[in-house]
Amino acid sequence: MNEAVENHPLEMDKERFGIKEPGARYDLQGDIPNEERVRKAMVNFAKDINRTTATYMEACVHCGQCAEACHYYVQTGDPKYTPIWKLEVFKQAYKREASPFAPFYRMFNLKKKISVEQLEEWQELIYDSCTMCGRCSLVCPMGIDIATLVGLARHGMFKAGLVPHELHAVAERAEQEGSPLGATASVFEDRADWMADEHDTDVNFDKEKADILVAMSSIEIMKYPNSIGATARILNALGESWTFRSEGYEATNFGMLSGNVEWQKHMTMKIIDAAVKCGAKLVVLPECGHAYGALRWQGAAMYGKPLPFKVQHISEFLADVVSSGRLKVKKVNQTVTFHDPCQVSRRGGATNAPRVVMEALGVDLKEMTPTGDFNWCCGGGGGVVTIHRADKLRYKVFELKMDQIENTGADTVLSTCSNCRQSFNDAQQHFNWDKNMESLLELVADNLIED
């Protein structure tokens, strides 16, 4: 695989014409002095330091196991991509400002004051080269949730105006327009009408009362709209009382990925308020990994109390209705492998659900090595797929995924995350690879046994 990349025409042209690699680029938001950027970062790092994070900071024994769990380190061998090193500025702020021995660290300068140059350098480590996939957290013998700490470190980086500009731009657009990709309510409704005709089914929009509220991701609405029709066909076949709501349909949460807690809460509350308004007992989230984490695991924190409804990823919902016998599907004569989305499987706990569905479909499942909770990340999560300067590194780590898939000998790749699907399709074009990722949801809808 590496040889193929080295001999890629683009790489050969770079050599032939002496094209130099671009220099390091650090993105800044706002016109504020460097000292103020550092101050804002430190203040907001400190806000996220509590007993749990402090325990994590003190617990690291520098064993290096997280390095071997990280696709960035494994593929590059560069120690700067060691997961725990990505937290060094966060840890430095803790040691100097909030640890039990902080006065001594300051007095003897044992931990130096953070500089803006450090923050600029760490922008790449916190955003470009971490998908917050959680593989490092899973293997840490001290139980340190490194992925969550990286997410917390992004809070301070955002406040300091140190976010990669593409990621900041889509997060800002989501805050202003309600969607990071321009999938406004009117655009969504138009595409829903189109899918209703395409799939010859009813797509419920803005029903006053419904038992189930369904959300969609902007990637599905704009790039994979068949997900809308597939969802409607399945829910209609079940005879469910369900709806999309124009005031709360966007599951994508770039506020969370960029590090802006206010924007994260705003996007989350739209779905919560819409569910409460229509009396939903269940919110079904789409094939989107980080959308699942944003509502299922962080939604109550944004709401300030327990959620008044159940939250399920679409794969969990499908597993329930298939295993109960409520939804019947035809057998599919396909050899498939399954890519576990990090935020749904490893971070979300819904590892078995898609396998229940695939068993019902009768596919010949060829598991990757490793698989399930230990499966390798696609490299596009955490907002990384939006950051163009990270493309070269992202393609490098994607080679792990390519090797995994090729070794299974499967004809088809299935998954339950549209962001992973986008990352796969982009890499497929980049490498001129003959594999595509397909949606488990759409496969179910295409093989319904309807009365």
C-alpha cells in the first residue's frame, strides 16, 4: 500500500518539478494580541479542570501504550502524535495553575508559562491529528480518557481564536444558518419531498404530535439523501407515529467538534426542544457518529437535567425492531465487512446492534482484524475531514483501513456513519481504490418484506 502511494502520479510530479511541501500554517480568529490569546486559553483550560480531569492529569505513568493505539503514531512513527503528548499544553496549564503544587511549579518555573507559539503548534495536534476516536482511552492501563481531554482542550483553543479555519467556518455557519452544509429547514423539506417521490413513501414533516422524533445529519441531507427515504420507508412499514421537525432536525454538532460549548448547546437544545414540543418518547439519531455522542452522552449535560425521552442511534433502533420480529427483511447474498464508527461503537457502546441487523439480513460477514471496539478509525472524525491541510496525514492513516478491508476479501463495506462514509468515498477517489462504503440503513430499506 505504501509503495502505491509513493508511486502515485501526484507524488512523482512533486519530485519531478521540485514542488516543495507547504510550510506549517496556523489559523487565527480575531485580531487580538498574543498575550490575550494565551490568557483566554489558560482561563478556559482552567474551567475544565475538576476532580476527574485532575485525576487523569496525575495518573499518567508514561507507559506509551496509547501510542500504539493511535493510527497517527502507528502510521508515522512520529512521537509528537503520541496521544498523551497532544494534551501537554492542557497538562502544563493544570500543573502551573491548578495542581496541588502549582505555587512551586510557578516559583521554580518547573512548568513554564504557555506561549502563543506552543498553542499554534498544538493546534495541529489537537485538531488535525486527533479524531477523538477513543482507542487510546480504551487501552490506557490507568483509565485516562484521553479523547475526552482532547475535547476539553479544544474549548480553550476556541476561546483563544486558534481553530483551523475550515472547522471554524462550518461551525459558525451551523450556528448562523442551522446547518454546517447549508441544509436549512427549507432545503431539508425540499429534499424530503424529493425522497418521498423517489421512494414512493410518506415523509412526515412537522407533525404536531409524534412518538418518535427523527433527526438527520447535514451530510445525509446534502450528499446521501436516500437516507431520508430509507428512514421513512422503515418507520412507515412499522406503522410508527413519527416526524421530522423543522426547528430541530440537524443532528450534526460542529459546536462540539470545534470546541465552542455555547454553539454545541444551541444545536443540542434545538433537538431537545423539538422532541419536547411534539411529545416524543424516543429520538432516533441518524447514521452519524459524533451526533450520537453529542445527544446520547452529552445531551443531558447541555439540558441541565435528565432527558425526558430515550435516545437511540438508528442501528440500535433497527436491531430492536428486527430482533423483536416487528421488522422483517429479505436475505441478502453478499459478502460484507463492517466498519465500526468510533463514536457509535467504541465510544457509544452500540457495537453489537449492527451485527444483529446484518445477521437478520443473512450477509456473509467477514470481520476486520481488529474489529468491534478495537477497530481502526477511518481518520475523518472529530472534524478532521473538514481540515484541508490535514488531508495528506489523513490519507496516510487511512491506509490502515484499506489494509484491514483488503485482508477480509469482502466485496462490500458497510457502516452506520455518514461522516465515515464521506471519509471513505474521499479516500477512494484519492487512491483510485475500487471499494466504496455503503449504508446499513439503506440496505435494510432496500430489502424490507412489506405486507
